[in-house]
Amino acid sequence: MGNPALVTDREARFLRALVEEGVDFLVVGLAAAALQGAPAVTQDIDLWFRDLSDPGLLRALRRVGATYIPPGPSHPPLLAGGDASLFDVVVNVEGLGTFAQEARRAQRVRIGDVEVRVLPLARVIASKRAANRPKDRAILPALEDALRVLRSRKPAVRRPRTGSRRTARRR
């Protein structure tokens, strides 16, 4: 799955640098939905980092000619310049658990030669519902339809049998 038009070679270079530097992050928001096949359009790619002070983040940014701008009184943390200009830093995702909780549920999506973790579509929907902004309410029907299609394509999971009925009755 995935939407190759969402990520150019420049953005893929930054994602690859993050992975190679061992930075723990998730792609969230509409970019995560689009990478899972939802018919969504976005102007940026939202990244949620486990730890913005991770030295690997600064190394990855340097590798692609970008920089980190810490949050200030009038702005959130920012990534600027180079191959990171399309990315936004997310510090809070409405209606979801902690980074660690959501990271355990993450889907893996291949972008070029790198695999990244993305927030599952059902969790993107939960965050859009919780945020309840007009733009979120507008996209929800399309995201919900996409989730139904994704779920209908997944084969049913069969549980392995652990023993015969005869054995189960004897216990």
C-alpha cells in the first residue's frame, strides 16, 4: 500500500536519515492516512517524535541540510530547510494515548527503500474525531470509507487449533 506521490525523493531522504539514525517517530495525520491508501490530500507530513531531544534527530537533520527550531512563545517546534521543509512536528495528537502506546499499534509502510511506522487509519480517524475541527469533520467520511475498504480486503485470521476436541473434553 502507500501513496508514492505523497513523498518525493527529498522527503524520502529525510525519512531514511531518521530511520538510519535510530530516531523513534511516527507519521501521523492525513499523511499517515494517505500512505495507507485513504483518498486524502495534505500539504505537509506530520511527524510525532518520541523524544525531540534525541541526538539522532539533529544528526538526521544535518544530513539533509535542515535544522530544528525549538518551540518558542509564539510557535511550536519546527523543522526548517533542506529536505525537511515539508515536515511538521506534532507534539500532541488529540484523543490518543501516549507515543509509546500508539507506537505499539503502528503500521509499517515502505516508502522507496525505507520502511516507516505510521499511525493506523483507525487511530487517525479517532484523532480527527477528537480534534473536531471543521477540516477534520469534512474528511472523516472519506477516511471511514477507506477504513471499511481496508478491513474488507484483509483475510480473516484463523486461530490455530491447540488440541482436539477430545483432548479439550478430558481436561
